[in-house]
Amino acid sequence: MEIVDTFTYLRSQLNSSGGSALESNRRISITRSCMQMFDRRIWRSKISTHTKLRLYNVYILPVFLYGAETWSITKAIERRINTLDQWCLRRILNITWSEHVTNTEIHRRTGQPLLSDIVRARRLKLFGHLAQADKSQDHSHALRACIWHSPKNWKRHLGRPRHTWLRTVEADLHPFNLGLASGFKKAQDRTTWRTLTRTAMSPTSPE
């Protein structure tokens, strides 16, 4: 069997580093190509903005968001995601960067949440799904072990810790004054957790 650094599984690109930079960049590139395919007939047409946004949410966003809930997001990746977000929305509104319209105004006009917030909400939904799983399930065992009961013989490698998916979730929970353990317990109430994930998606964004 050949040993490789990267490979595609279930339409997502995985690599030996365990990071999500390659896959997120690949999704950004695919999404840009999809937007450009509809440039003349949709985005630059006389179709209403409301209809354009519906088409964007139904046909374009799913292309980017495929598997995004599993990504470990760094600040650099988040910036690239929000740059794509602005590129798409400005294209829909036919607003160029030279017109000096702020990012906040773009989101106000479209009513769209930040793309990074959509990814964050999906990630928290996945965390809630794992937390609510039956204790006999392997993924439930794995999550509980990572939060509370690491193997006794486990030793962390020297150097800076990798930015893992759980570290990303921990950062997502911080604005709610929750850690991984308290977030796990809160997720047991499905109604409360559903409200929390909706809160993670703000309708407007800061600069």
C-alpha cells in the first residue's frame, strides 16, 4: 500500500498534518468557480437581489459548506473564509471594492450572516450531536475521552500543540462562557443547544 501525504475521501481532501487549510482552500477555489459560472446569467442579470440570494444559499453555499463542520479553523483560515464571503456578496450586489462600501453595510443589505459564523454554527451542531450520542457509540467514547479521561499512557509531543477540531470548538464556546465539559453538559438539553447554535450566527458583522 502506498503512503501518501494527502488523499481525497468522500469528496474531502485529507492530509497527514490533520489540518484543514488545504481542504478549506480547495472549497474556496471550487466556490469561486461556481460563482463565475453564473456570472452573466444570474449575478449580473436584472433578477431581483432577493432571488439571487436564494439561489446563492441553495446552489453555492452548499458547495463550500460540504464537510465544513469538521474543519479545525485557525484565524488565517477564518479570514480567508470571510474574504470569500465578501467576494460573493459584492458580486451578487454588483458592488466593486473601489466603491468603498463597508463589510457591515454589505451584510446589512443582504441579511446574510458571516460565512465563518455559518461554519461555526454547523460545527457546534456537530459537537451537540456527538455529545447527545448514546454512550455505547464509539464517537461518544472518543469525545468523552478527549474531554475528561485521556489514556494514562498518553503523552503530548514536544512543541506547539496542533490546532485540533476540539480546540476550535472550545474557542466557539468561549463567547458563551462555556468550556468543553460545560458545553458537553449543556448540549444534553436539545432545545437549549439549538438556541445556542442559532445565536452563533449573527445577521450582521463587525468590520
